[in-house]
Amino acid sequence: MDQATQIQQIAERTERLLVRHRELQRTNALLTEQVALLTHERDSLKSRLGAARARIDALLERLPESITVAPAPAYRKDSTDVGDLP
């Protein structure tokens, strides 16, 4: 293999590496943007969750102390469940 062929192979390989590098840079930029968007969305959801919890706590504080919540009846799947159907 002569020197010109080796130089040509190195040049082609270098060009492929540069193309791949540019592709990876674009992918990295897109992923970085996506992480930023998801971080913002997560922070917003955490804030909304905190506000909802505060509203629920405020509502619970307004309930009289004497009210007790009865447990919901257990659901049984049997033939009597269709009594309301025509």
C-alpha cells in the first residue's frame, strides 16, 4: 500500500469521524433541551402537587372533629349486581 492510499484512507476515516461528531453534538443538544423541558415540567408538577396538598389540608381543617368516616362497603361480584339493568 503506497503512502497516498494510506493518506486517503486516513482522510476518509477522519471525515467519517467528524460527521459522527457533528451528529453526536446535535443529539446531545436535543437531549439537553429535553432534560431542561422535563425538569421544568417536573418542577411545575411538584408545585401543583404541593398546592393541591395545601388545599386538601385546608379543607380537612374545616371539617368538624366529630365527623367520622365510615369505611366504604366491600364490592362483591355476584349475580345481584345487575339488578338495575333492564
